[in-house]
Amino acid sequence: GAYYVSSTGKRLVHGDVCTGLESVILDTDGKGALRPGAKPAAQPKGTGGSGSHRAISGVFVFLVLLVVLAGIFGVWYQFLASAVAKTQVEDIAVGVKSFSVSLIGLITDKVSELLGRGHAGGPGVATASRYQPLDEELNYFQPLPAAGGDVRPPANGPAAGDGVFTIR
């Protein structure tokens, strides 16, 4: 049959003989059998403590493993990796960084929209967002000359000027 743990947490050690056990262990006989008329106590659900304690310890174990793996990777990268492997790692890291920044930006935008800060008109109003381009974005393109402006190819070919054509 089933073994029932006493609500007191006490039990008999194998081979012990005790008198007056009913006054110490109220709901079982000390060997896992319920006494007549006793209700089973809440049974333990395994080790590990409470749910929040297990979650905190799980996060701690995850972080420790992450630090150990990062350390092993750092030692490999610094001392064992070839130049080609280092270049590949750096190329992959650039892509991962770009993806992470984009993902964080997307999450930030969506949270701002949900909280009503993403649009000038408040929540639920379909207005243009308050996006301001960065200086790098504004300075990326060079202006075109005005219609009828003086556009001449450089004297010594494209390599001598700013590009294929020089605006004067």
C-alpha cells in the first residue's frame, strides 16, 4: 500500500517498540499506515523547498552556468582560436548585436504603444509617431544639384573626385 507521512513528521525507526505512541504520532502508526479515522496529512511533493525558492535557485544556477560558459569561451577566444575563427566570431557577433538591438527596439515600441506613449494622440489614435531621424541618417545622402546645375565628370576619372560626378 501507500506510505503516509505523519503530520508531525515523526516516525518509528525500524525495529523500535514504543508504548504511548498515539500521544506523539496522532495520525499514523509510525510505520506509514493511517490510524483508523485519521485523515491523511498533506504529503510532501519532493525536495527543493517552496516554488519561489526553486525559481530563484534555478535562475542562480542558470546565471552561474552562463558565467562559466562565457569564461570558457573567453579563454578559447583569447588563447586558442585562430585568426580565421576570431574573424568568424566577430562577424557573427555583429549580426547578433544588430538583431538584439532591433528586438529591444521593437519591444520598447510595442510597450510604448500599449502604454499610450507611442503616438502623439494618445492610446488608440492612429497618428504619425514622433520619430526623429538621427544625424547619421540625415547626412547619409548627398544633395543633388539643382536643375541645370553644373555637373562635370572629374578631370582624372572617378578616382580623383568625390565619386563618379563632382557637384560644383
